[in-house]
Amino acid sequence: MLKEVCVENFTNVPLMIERGAERIELNNDLANGGTTPSFGVIKKTVEYAHKYNVPVIVMIRPHSGNFVYTADELEIMNSDIQMCSLLKADGIAFGCLTDNKQLDKIAMKKLITTAHAGNLEVVMHMAFDELTASKQKEALEWLSKNKVARVLTHGGSLDRSITDCLENLKKLNKQAEGKIEILPGGGITDKNVNSVIEKVGVTQAHGTKILGKI
């Protein structure tokens, strides 16, 4: 079982690695869902984590709120992805939607291409949870064909508990099997992580409290 801890900036990275973090998702401003951390934060985190063979996935998100991005914001995201490659991060997490909550395939393709050119793993983050169930099925196929490594998903709206979303997570995992990884997240703690992983049938999970409270 792989435990990915979601952290804000560098402050608690050493503690999380000491507690057994096996992968880090690095963010700024977690109170608003996470945005792109600074150059210095990424550099220090990657240098520190790699001493312990812990991979770092960097959030690429220029603003909080929705997941709809202007052409200028996509340029910013593209540059930030190039920065992550320069700083030897292992991957990046992002998600682009249209105004009517469809997967923005044109924007996604552009950023995926930049990431792969920089030897970065790509993760579709929880923007995925804003898609309807039928659109999620279609999106999984598209994401797998475009070599996205995994999808971070709560399996439903974040105002629902993770236990209420287990059935949908199981369905997503069954569809994804052999094509793309499903990474459950949102409300997963050190107390429920084993149960979630067992019930969904995955081998990894994500959370801010997956290794206990700070």
C-alpha cells in the first residue's frame, strides 16, 4: 500500500517523510484547494524528498475556485510545468474543465504534451469529480489513451463522506484496471485508509491526514 501525503509548502515535509510518506503531493494554499507552490518550495522539497527516494508530485493550478483557465493562465501553467521538470520533480497534478464542466481536452492535451516532454508523470486531480458519471467514464478512457498515470478522485462531491463514495470508486477502479490508476482522496485519514483501500480494491491512497494529524 502506497500512502501519498498532501502537504502545503515545505514546512511539514520532513515530518511526513519521517512518518512514512511514500509520495508527496506538493501544494500552496490548501485551505482553498491547493495552488502551485513557488520555485523555491519545489526546489527544496524535491531535493529533500529525493534523499529518501520519495517522489514529489507538484500541483499546477494558478488560482483557486474553479478549473476553467484562460489562454494566459494556460501559458502560466505550461511554464510552471517546465519549471517542475527543470527542478527534477517526478510529476505534476492538474485538471482543466470547460465552462459547462466538460473535460477541456485541448487544454489538457497541451499541458500533458509539455509534461511528457519534460519526463514528468501526469495526474488528473479532483477536477475529475466535477464531471457527471457518464462523462467520468468517457474521461477515464481519454486520459488513459493520453498516458495520464492516474486520477485523484473522491468518487463524488467533496461534501459527501468518503464512505458514501466507495461504490463509485469501486466502479471507477474496475473500469480503469490495467489502463490507468485510481487514487482515492478526500477525507482519508490514518484511521480509515486501510478500510478504503481494501473496499475499493486499490493499492494507494491520498490525504492530508493519511499519516495522522500534525
